[in-house]
Amino acid sequence: MVRGARLAVDVGSVRVGLASSDPDGLVATPVATLARDNRPPAPGALPADVAQIVAEVAERSVAAVYVGLPRHLSGAEGAASQAARAYAGSLAHAVAPVPVRLVDERMSTVTAHQALHASGRSGRRHRAVVDQAAAVVILQAALDGERSTGRRPGERVTVTRPQDADVRREGALEDAGPAAPTEGTSE
């Protein structure tokens, strides 16, 4: 695996949680909870939350970004999955050539709430940090997957055009750097 910090993003409709790892990819730690900027950006500008993530990627010399893909317990995808895919596509375009991967995040928020409760935080105080905690859960699972398989987990997000992104399932393929733009739809 390429050395460098990893960043995880837990995308919500109101907030976005961020977590980062050390350069060796051993431990995930919380970074920030960002307010989700759902306003249409000015032409050529990025939404404020995406711009903050781009800054974190540059500041931390991030080698890979993991975006949580919410699925139903059955594995099926719903509206939240499609929103996360769209967000990941925008983010992939903004941070290129840093690879962005979608990883299964089933139960990450539940696990985060349980961890916060176990640490003594009251339920009312969870809201401010639960997205960060969920991002930590997502990132730690991805880091553990990297160590056990030697490959980056999840689906690589590839940018096909500046205004469009396509998610391609790569299975066990390793990130060898930025993906070449491809035409077509999801495989």
C-alpha cells in the first residue's frame, strides 16, 4: 500500500463527518463535523463542505478518501445511497488524482452512537459529534480491510467528465494511481 493518510467522509443530508488516519494507515481519529452546503455553488466554485474536504486532503497529503455508502441491512441501496454516490462523484472530481472509494457503512451510525454512549456522552450531545464518530468507524473498517487484504476496499469512483462521475466496481483491483477517464455507465 502507498504510504499516506486516509480520510473518511460520512455524508448526511445536514452534516458531513470527517476522520483521518496517520500516514501509515493504522488508526482512525475524528477530524471535524461540517455543515452540509446544499446551495447551488457559483459557477466554477465548490460547495463550502467540499472545499473544506479538498483543503483537508491537501493539508494531510491524503493517499485515499473513503466515502461511506449507506445500504439497507439487506444490502439494497436507496435514496441515501444515491446521494452518497453523487457526493462521492463531486468529491472525486475535486480531489483528483487522489482516489475516492465508496465503502459499505451499514451500522456505522449505530456503532458510533453506542461508542459515544459507552464513553459517557449524553444522547443530546451525540448530534454534534456522531458524524465524526461514524466517519471513524468507516475509516477504521477500511484500514482493517487494507491491512488484511493488501488492497483498498470498496468501489473506486472515477470521474468521466467534470460535470459527471461514474462509479466502477473494481473488486480486488489495487489503486495504481489516478484512473483514466472512461466512457460508459456503471459496470
